Amino acid sequence: MPETILTNNALAERIETSDEWIVERTGIRQRHIASVLETTNSMGAMAARNALQMAGVRAEDVDMVIVATCTPDKTFPSSACHIQQELGIPPCPAFDVQAACSGFIYGLSIIDQFIRTKMAKRVLLIGSEVMSRVVNWQDRRTCVLFGDGAGAILLEASSTPGILNTHISADGRHKDILYLDNQANATIEMQGNSVFKLAVNMLDTIANQILVANNLTIHDLDWLVPHQANIRIIQAMAEKLGLPMERVVVTLREHGNTSSASIPLALDFAIRQGKIKPGQRLLLEAFGGGLTWGTALIQY
Ligand code: ACO
């Protein structure tokens, strides 16, 4: 995470909003904001180094790099190529995945196919975003929601699969309710209420779909690790699923919505805090501009 923290109260000094409104409508209390020296590439490289260190794997043993981001430093070369060079990872497939806030789950799904078909053995998956550079800081309907950060995981082929299953999908009919044009100084445009309703109406359905497809029920899950967009969306999903909030990882209070970085950041937080323990079963879930969405069942 970038060092600089922007609290709701500090935001309220700049635009017409309040800590009470933001907390009540979103659950967010603060977000981290990248300095001029911090970028998607630099934060992503740092997260990737930490992931390798935690996994005890050397950079030269990685054979694929995927970065999920909708705010790359450059359209090309990809952030994945940059981070590959920065870490000294030998020539191997390296590319970015862009599926807005669902990018991390899309990346997991791609990697699952590569590992199952024995095309890759050790893959770095990084989610990194500088959302603060693509929000309109005068638009109180959007700027209060987003933050910057990066998270990374290392996936390794094994005889007992960690990724039990992934489901990804999209519906381009909703492309106009949440978008970021590819032009200089463009900012996120969002019909917040439409996104909110679609998310609340679909998330429990896609969670149940992946559980049923794997002969599991909600009682077989230890943790739900949702995309961190809005506490009301997360609570509505948990309630519909019959899952107590004690089994849901929530980091948006401190981080805001960091798009593709939100799930790996939440995983990092919950694992380092000792909440998520080896052997536990997790359901990851995300939705984002497109609309895109995805779920992943993980045995940690
Ligand atoms: N501070 C104070 N008042 C505000 C603020 C603010 N920051 N923002 C909006 N308001 C006002 C509005 O102007 C409106 O006032 P009015 O009634 O006088 O017109 C009132 O609050 C209600 O506004 P709504 O937009 O209806 O508020 P809502 O309850 O829908 O909450 C929110 C807005 C938080 C954006 C919600 O709709 C939401 O979370 N939507 C989902 C967003 C999301 O998850 N996006 C995913 C993006 S991820 C990606 O792919 C990049």
C-alpha cells in the first residue's frame, strides 16, 4: 500500500461530503493514495517480491507472470513485462489481464487452465491499481470510493489442487453504466445505483452456482473473500447466502475499492492476521465494469 492515507474527513475538506455519509453508504473510512513515484508497476513489483519471499520461491523459478490491472503505466509494454524485468524473472509468458474489478479472478481462472494442462508450474498473479489517477476528484459520487494498492500471490502446480474451480463471465449489455475512456485525463464514469442493484441481485446467485457445481454448500466454506466495493453490497450478499459476517473478510474500511488489487490485498491481510489458515476453504468473488464477474473456490 502507498504510505499516504486520505481519510474521509480530509476528503470532506475538499469536496461537499462527510465522514458520516461515506461510512453509512459505503463502509469506507480511508484509502491509500499513490505518490508521484508510486505506480502500478512499482507497487506491483513490491507485492510480487513479497509474495515470492512468503512462498520461499526464487524469481528464476517463476514461469509465468500475469498482472490484473485497469490502470497500467503503459498500454504496452505490459505491467507484467515490466515486473518480470524488475524481478529478474527469465523469459516466459508475461501479460496483463483487463477485466476491471474482476481482473484478479479472471487471472486465477487463466492460470488454473495453464497449470492443469501442465503448461506452467509457478505463476505470479499480481493485482495492482492506481485508481486515484483515474477518478474525478471533483465528483463526490465516485472519488470517495476508490484507493490505490497492489497484492500478489504465487500459484504452484501440486498433486492436491489449491484452485478447486473458477467461473468467469461478462455481460456487455451493461458496458455503459461503468466505464473509463482510453483518453488523456479521462475519469471513471459510473451510474452507482445501477451497479449497486446489479451486484446485489447477482452475487449470491453466482456464489451458489459455483458451490452447487462442486457439490458444496455454504456450510462447507470457511471464508468469503469478496471484492471490496461497498459494505452494503457485501452484507446483502452474505445475508442472502446465510453466511455470518464473521466469516467474511472485509478490508474496505481501510483500503476503499482498489479494483483488481482488492482481493489479493484482502487475502494478504487475512492470512498475515492468522484468520485464514492452511486447509481452509475460501470463496472469492468479484464484479466490475463490463459488467464482468467471477468466482473462485480455493483450498488454501
Ligand atoms: N457525499 C455526500 N453526498 C453524496 C455523495 C457523497 N460522497 N455522493 C452522492 N451523494 C448524494 C447524491 O448527490 C444524492 O443526493 P440527492 O438525493 O440530493 O440527489 C444522494 O447522496 C444519494 O445518492 P445515490 O447515488 O443515490 O447514493 P447511493 O445510496 O446509491 O450510494 C454509491 C452511492 C455509494 C456510489 C452506491 O451506489 C454504490 O456503492 N454503488 C456501487 C458502486 C460500485 O460498487 N462500483 C464498482 C466499481 S468497480 C470497477 O469495476 C471499477
